[in-house]
Amino acid sequence: MHQILTTVLFSGALLIVCFGYLFCTRVLGKPISASKHPIAVWLLDVVVWPIGIFAFFSINTVIFQFAAIPGSLALLQKLQSLTLYLVSFWLIARGVDLLLFRWYVFHRTGFTTPALLRGLSYIVFIVLALSLFLQSVGHPVTGFLVSTGLIAGIVGLALQTTLSDLISGIALSVDKPFHIGEWVQLEDGTIGQVIDLTWRSTRIKTFNSTLLSIPNSKMAGAAINNLDRPERMYAAWYKVNVSSDVDPKLVVTAISTAVGKCRGILQKPNPSVRLLDATGAPYVYSVWVHYASYLGHFQGQEQLFLSINESLKAVGISPIGELQEVRYARASLNNPMNPSIVDTLRSLDVFSDLEDAELEHIANASEYILVSENTVLLEENTHSTQVHVVVNGSLESSIEVNDGQRILAEQLGVGDSFGWATIATGQEAIMTVKATSDSLVLVIEAECLKPILHEHDELRQKFLILLTERIEKLTNIRSDVQTKRKILSPGEIRRRMERFISSN
């Protein structure tokens, strides 16, 4: 009797501890909660649930022994076995859900596994638990599966639409035309973010912050435009209408300048500005750009429109039409290029401290040029009297090696410049620079820089650092042909630059 009482008290204490744990994790949420620390709670569940089951059935075994009901202990033992099977396989399914679907798949792909697939994994493990239990008690598993299949068939006939949604949901989960969290556009033009895929419907959160539930059977048969595939970046076309009285080269230059200044636009792939249609009035210009993502294009698009508006106004063209098509008409042209050139010069680090009058002086000796892809702007082993600044597009510099092959030295993008070393040191160009896309380039005549460099010691120092870094970088890349060209030391670079500044 003493031993039975001890067993009941010990089992009762364990059962109270288990209920206290469940209350803290599922109801109270302290000290830990299943939502904030799911893996930790699952690990504790693996320990606590079996202990609680054994404690519960130990107490009931004692009670049924005293009750002496015929066959009760055998039934209680089977019930305990069934409970252990179900709980054990549920814990395994929970571990698969947390470790495989929610952790491994998410960290590997960055996407959340649909609730439908996770729910099906629980069903598979529960059916497996029931099958193993029936096999352990001598009940044929085939009979259970057949009866389960018959029941499923009857339910399927009664719920054909629901079953169609379930199968379609599984197909969507396997085919993966979208992931949870991606933005999609439906056939009716609706745009939203996929937030879940359940056994019955696909749930989409729209821009109005409303929840749109679409039956999986309809979603599986619909044309879906995934705005985040095949890559996250998002491309857009815009049309700009400008009066046919305005010089097309001026318009393309102004728009290209605006695109080059817009930080919300990716420079790879290269933006494109084209005269699209000159057969009527007004002329139509196309602007093709890429953004980092679909959502990012809203802010980037606003920046682009504002930049185009500012750039066109700077050259005397006033916007008058519909904002959607960005229509423009001819206005008075007043010194059309210098405002944009001054802004470009001010954006360069070497010229950032100059006065407006000095920037105007350089701008008056500068011009924009539009170059097409593969145009060579600087040829190796030739002399140049110009400095080039990339306003929009991309270029690359290359070096000829001993065997006559060319190797890539550097990629040049918006704000990069070249030609400094050639005009300051008097040496022939040590690299070839060509456009890898249609580009807008600012060309500065070197002679206009001499009086400004003469007046600014700090600017000369920036100039010297720029020259030294560029020459050292190219020299290191070209290590196998260094013997073909005299390598200038920093001191020699400084002396040659001083001669350039003082020369008439």
C-alpha cells in the first residue's frame, strides 16, 4: 500500500509539473513561449510530453486496479500505447516542421514554406502513427488503409470542390509559381503580396491592406505574373513626349543626364534612352531602366520623374502634358548645356570645393557627347588633351599584354573619370577605354584646368592622389609588361604635373 501511495504521489507531482509547463508555454507565455522560442519549446516538449503521459496513465492504472473492472487494464494499456504513438509522431512532425520547413528551407531559399505542405506533413506522420499502432496490436494495416480510403472516397464525392482546391494547392506548392512573400499580378490586374497558401485558398494582401482569398483551383488555372521573378530587380519602360521643334540630341542628353543622377536606378543592366518615334508631333522618347525590386520601383520612379523634370527645365523645356506620359513642350532655350555640366562637375570629388565661377569656367570648355556601344574614347599609346567624365552608361578600360591580347583593367560607371594621367604627365595613354553601352560622357578640355589648379593647392593634392592611384593600379594589373613602359614614381608624377600647370 505504501508503494502504491508513493507511486501515485510521485506521478501526481510529475503531472502537476507538466501541466504547469504547458500553462507557461501555451497560455501564460512565460518564461518561454511557443511563438517566440519554438525550437526550445519543442525540445522541452520531447521530454515533458512522454513524462506527462506516463504519469497520467500510472495514476489511472492504480485507480483501475482498485476498481477491478474486467479488461480495463488491457484497454488502458492499449490507450496508453496509442497516445504514445500519436504524441511521438506528432513531436517528430513538429521537429520536421521547425527544423526543415521553417529553419532550413527558409535560410536556404529565403522563402516561407506554405502552411498546406506543413499541414500535410503532420497528416502523414499521424497516419503512420496509427498504422504502426494497429500493427502492434495485431490489427491488419491494410484493412485500416482500405477503410480510410473508402471514407476518403465518400467524403471526396461530397466535397469535390474542396478536394479540387486541396489538390490544386499541392500542385501550386510543388510547381512554385510564387513563394510566400512575393508580389504577383493576376489576370484581372490585381496586384498583391502572397502571404499564405492553405488547403483551400491562396491568400494575397493587396495594396489596400485587404485580404484576397482565391480558391486554389482557380489560382492553378490562372496566368500569374510574378513581379519578383526570375530575379528580384524590376524593369520599366517610360515614354517622354517632347515637341518636335527641340533638337533630339539635346533631349536625349538631358534625359540621360537625369537618369545618371537618379540613385534609385540600377546602372547594371545599363539604362537606355532612345528617340522612339519621330514620325509625328510630338517626338516620342523611350526610357528603359531597372530597379532593385518591384516595391523599390515606386520610390525610384518618383526620383526619376523629378530628375527628368529638373533636367529638362534646366535646358529650357517646360513640362505641360499628362504626368503618366511625361509630356513636354518647347520653351525658350537659354544656354542649354552649362547648368547640367556645372552640376556634373560639382558632383565630382576633385571639383567639389570650387566656386561657381570656376565651375562655369570649366563648363564653358566642356561638352556632352553621346556615344554608342563599343565606341573607343581613349586609345592606348596615343596622346590626349581631354578629360572624360561618365554621366550615364558604362565603359571599360583594358590593357594590351605581351601576346597581343587585351585584359580588362577597370569598369567605369556614373561619376568615374579618365584621361587625367595622359594630359598631366605627357605620357601616351596606358589604357584603352571604350563604351560597353550607349553612354553620355562629359568631355573637358585640359587647358582650362591649368589656371584653376595653379590657384588651389588642395585641388592639386587631390589631383596628384587621383593620378598616383590610377597609375599604380594599372601598373600592378599590367605586371607582365612593365618593362615595356617607364614606370613613374610619385615624385616624377608631381614634377610632371607642375610642368603641365605652369606651361603656356
